[in-house]
Amino acid sequence: MPRKVKSVRVPEELSAIDLSGIIAECEKYLRDLESVAMLNQQGEREAAEALLRARQADLGRRVGLKVWEARKQAALERLSHKNEGNPA
């Protein structure tokens, strides 16, 4: 029996992630899933599978970009705080 997760630790770099942007991408993905279902109903199975594969890859790339942007922003903030204490 799998154990239940009581808490999840999120890296501090991801505290500033654009959650609304990720949700918007997921909404677009859900709309595409509806299109896939309609294509399947119309008997166009190959087109439905192609759309699904393409959209899954696109969703992964876009969410990955949001994570990368959040980590980049956290690194810039860390550098700016570090440089404030050390005058050049």
C-alpha cells in the first residue's frame, strides 16, 4: 500500500513561480484534450494521437520554461542581496 505524503518541500527558487501562467497552460491543454476526444469520435484516431503527443510535449516545454524563469529570478535576487553586503 502506498504511503501518504504529509508534506512537500518546495525549493525556495520556486516560491516565485508564475502559477497563473501554469494554470493557463493547463487550461489550454484541457481544451486540446476536448479536441482529441472529438477527433476520436469522428474516427480520426491518427490526428487525435498526433495532436495529443504534440500538445503534451508543448505543455512540458512551457511548464519547464516557467520553472527555469523562477529559478533565474531567484538567482538574480540572491546575487543582488549578496552584492549589497559587499561594496566594490
